[in-house]
Amino acid sequence: MYFYQIKPHLTTRSLFPENQESPIHFLRAGITPVRYFYKRNHFSYPAITNENFHLQINGKVTNPNTFSFNELINFPSKTLDIVLECSGNKRSKFEPKVYGEQWAQGAISRGRWRGVPLRTLLYLLGITKLAKEVVFESFDNGKIPSMNKEVSFIRSLPIEKALHPDTLIAYEYNGMPLPFKHGFPLRLIVPQWYGMASVKWLKRITVIDHNYEGPFQTDDYVYYPKEIEPFPVTSMKLNSTILQPLDFSIIEKATHTISGIAWTGEGEIKGVQVSFDNGISWNDAIVYPKQKYAWTNWSIEWSPIEKGEYVIQSKAIDSNDRAQPDEPLWNKKGYGYNAISKINVKVE
Amino acid sequence: MYFYQIKPHLTTRSLFPENQESPIHFLRAGITPVRYFYKRNHFSYPAITNENFHLQINGKVTNPNTFSFNELINFPSKTLDIVLECSGNKRSKFEPKVYGEQWAQGAISRGRWRGVPLRTLLYLLGITKLAKEVVFESFDNGKIPSMNKEVSFIRSLPIEKALHPDTLIAYEYNGMPLPFKHGFPLRLIVPQWYGMASVKWLKRITVIDHNYEGPFQTDDYVYYPKEIEPFPVTSMKLNSTILQPLDFSIIEKATHTISGIAWTGEGEIKGVQVSFDNGISWNDAIVYPKQKYAWTNWSIEWSPIEKGEYVIQSKAIDSNDRAQPDEPLWNKKGYGYNAISKINVKVE
């Protein structure tokens, strides 16, 4: 038999703006190559000019400054393996269904980011006691349906998170310059938070003495649950996904490796439990060496004794002994789906 | 703003065998380019050797023969615009859900096929009165879960369909040689039937005097409904799909063009009706000039008066005044889903 090139592509959710997710059931490796890195945009891609290679930092700092790209890459850097997940990942699973991009399970990536810790720059410029939040403005902008004017993508972080030693001004992904579509030349990387916090195409950083308000912070990226008060989307929830086999696939009566990933933005993954009998019994999966910000790979062998239909479930457990819930927190905009992962298979 | 290349890819359902569907909500044109032509395979791709450029025709014919590729392309040819649709297209919409590839709506294509009418060859070789069916064997083969031996992809047609003047031995798609992954060098094309009938990588044609039985005809590609007897999958059902806007998208309060396609394997498309009020009232869409075997494009302008959530539905009507049903015929293997097409949109 000849070899023909067979490889999956990103799955398109919308073209303008370009939103595409990973064909996650084929993501075996620990590091997501650029071609399978999900794309989540609010606007068209910004132009790249000389201005993009300069980063202004101003506001409540003693010495406001503009750093050139070359200056930034000469500061001591940090390299971290980090999961980025869109807060709308798995949105299509909510019942009742919610509006917005109908992400399946692939709006997630794991990659190696290199950059300067933001705190290095803020301390250098002299952060003042008035500092309460840090605002990040991107070069991308456009109209949003609910507003009639052009807006830029802007979000803030609380000062504590901005000063966390692992919050980076990143300029490399997997050992290469950032890809154009993922924030080149400079992107904020906020480990443990959902991806909207990791502002791409960084233009300006402003330290402020109050709470920032803007459409991507007080309208979007807010949980609106049914019976509790709205609250902002911040860190990633404890979660897991079964990568193989595929949902509703027909498999042979043989020994199968059931495998997947687990991750969290709070604490660390301690274990993953898998059920083959509708949740009556749970088996510990083998979990691969863990890193703080990356996902954990897990797998378990399964030899079904009888032909028939099965539900396979995976449940991540974190270092605080919390488990993925049976039901997600339903919210109007469909963020943070993290119920126990389930697939159906038929053994023939 | 700079131009960056933005284009959708095929959406992968499985890699081995390679099954991928069109990102159909972006299919605007009448002719599906090869890169968006859905792929549906049962096995890995066959090798292409000298043997593939020869087509045996034997069985109940007076003068069995083997035609070379060069001989075949020198017969008078026919060029037809034809919809090919996988019989599992829209399988993921069945409730209760069924096993198998979870196709959304993109396992469909419309292209321009050129080839020799099969009847030209059969009449030339002298079809005998004993002829009841014609069997088509492909070069691709492999194991299937329910059997423990290697099988080839083989299917038959009733003699009447085999002798239909538009049943082709095709060697061109959209004016080019057939793509490798779609049957190169020779493929059967059966207009109006679901895609499984259009056997790829044709190896051998055998005229027989009985009903052919094989796994792709008496096990797969059979409707197993709940309360009626099983019956074979043959012609495409009356169907329509809304191409834009996207399901669960958020759109502006403005005038929108709602557009889609409609097709059938029995008769022709006469019209398409669209509802914006949960099926209470139906509006005639504009339907584009029709061709017998191709899909019909349709569109309708819509100006929602109020913000809110809407269900948009499309219903194709055929030349026999039949309409798409409210509910599909549920069947165990999930073939022929053709209920009225529905999407949800939110106007903001």
C-alpha cells in the first residue's frame, strides 16, 4: 500500500473572525504544534508595523517607558509549559444550549511559552502603592454586535496576578517566534486563567488605581448563572477530556487503551478516575508526570467482556481532593463547562 | 489591515480510515472544489499500479473484456453536475443518537463529473437476458470490526440503474483527472443515489443473474427502523440545509440573507420554504436555476423587527409536492436523515 498524506486540520467554527479548534481526538503529544493550536479571535487580524515591536507601559508607575522588542528579549526570560483554554471550550455541551461559537472540546492547547516576567518590567519602572489593576490593550479592534463603535480588545488583571512571577510578556512559542495568528510579536501569557486573559498583539500596558470596565470584562467573559449573581471568568476549572476512542464509535471486542488529558487552573491534577459502567465503579487511570501549568496525560487499559453499548466517563481529581462535577454550572454565555467527560462506544 | 490567508479546512471525523466532511456553512459556490470535497472511506487508500488503469467487465455478457484507461476515455463521454451525499450525512442529528461516524451536515458535495456511460460498455459487450444486477468491485480492502477476514468494497446495482444513460464510469472531476482520494483513475458515478453506490477505484464489473449479497449491502447501508422491516439504502432523500447564518450564532438587528441548498434523489426540487416563527408561517425562498442531479441554491432576505431568539427552518418541496418531514425516519445505523433543517439565532 502506498503512503498518502493523512492528517487532520483545525475545525472551523467561523471564518470572520477566524475561530478554529483542534481536532482534539488526534492530539497525542504533550506539545501542541502551531498547526493544531486553536484560534480564537474577536476581530480581524491586526496589521504588523514597526509600532507593534514597541510596548508602552504607563499609568501608576514612577517611570513610564516604552520597551522595544530587542530590549525585551534581552531581559532574563522564563520558559513554561502552559495550557491555554478558551473559556467557551465545550460550550456546545451545555443543556439548554447557549448562543455563541459552538466549540466542541478542542479550544485548548498546550505549548512552551518563553517571555519576560511582567513583574520584572513593573518593578523596574517602579510600581506605586496606588496600583490596583493592570490593563492590557491589544492591536486588534473592530465592531461588536452590541455596540456601534470600534473597540479594541482590552482586559485587565488584578495587581497580584500581574505581579505573579509566571505572568509573562511572551515572544516565543515552542522555541520559535510567536505565530502571527497567536499574538506576534508580543503576547501576554497568564498561566491558570482562561485564554481571554492572555491578550495577543500587545500594544500598551497601563497600571491603574481602580477597577477596569470594558466590554470584554463587564459584558463578555462574565458568568451569568441562573440563580446566583454574575461573576467574572478567571481561572480554568478542573476538567478532563477523553481523547480516544471517539464518541459514538464502534470498536472491536479487544483490549483498548482509553486515554485523555486532565487540567486545572487551581491547584494541580492529583488523579483521574474512569468508569465503564455508568459511574457505578471508578478505576484509577495512570497519570503521566505532572507539571504545574500543563495538562496531565492519562490512560487506562480496558477489555470489555461482552459486546454491547458502553458509556465511558473520566473524572479529574485535584490536589485539594475536589472532583469534576456531574453537572456543569449552566450560565447564559456558556463559559467554563467542566462536567465529567462522557463518551458512548459500541463493542462489536 | 494586512491580508492573512483565512480559509476553512475539512473537518476530520476519523483518520484511519480517513473520513472528513466539508465545512458546509462556507460552501457558497455551486461546484465543490476538491479541497472541500468530503472524504468517506472504509479502508486505507489502495495502491495505484498499472492494474488500476484496466477495467474488467465479465459475468453474464456475451463478450467479457478488459478496457484500458486510454480506451475508456476515447468512448463518447457525458459531463454531469451531480450531488454526492453520504447516506450517513446528518447522522449526529438523530435522537436517540446512533453509532457510527458523527457526521454533521457536510458529507455532501456538488461537482462536475465526466465519464463514459456504463450502458455504452455493457451494450458493446452484449448484455444477456439473464442479467439481473451489476456488481462493482473496488481496489480498496481491509478488515471490518464485525468480520475477521479481509474484504473488498463491493456493491451492486439493479440492472435498470446500471443501464441508466447517466450512470457513468467517471474519470474527471471538475475538468481534472479524478483526485486520488476520490477514486482515481476510475470511479462509478450513480446520480441520485447516496454516495456508497458510487464505487471508487473501480477494479472489476461483473454482471450477475441473482441478487448480490455482501457486507456493504446486506449489513451496512440498510435501514433498520424501529417498527418496519429493514430495507436497503438507495436514492437520496428530499433534503435541505441552511448554510448561513450558523446555528447558535449571534447576529445584528439588520437585514440578513438566509441561504442554503436543497436536493433530492427522486424527482426535482420545486421550491424551498423558510420559517422564522417556529413553523407557524412559511415564506417562499428564491431558488436558483435547477439542474436535475445538482443541488439547488436558495436564499431569502430576513429583517427581524425585534431583538430576541429565533428558530429558522427550511423545508424543501419536490416536483411531486412532497415536503421534507418534521421528523426523520429513525434507524439503527443512522442513514438518510432528512427532517426539516433548523437553526437557532439570537438577534442582538
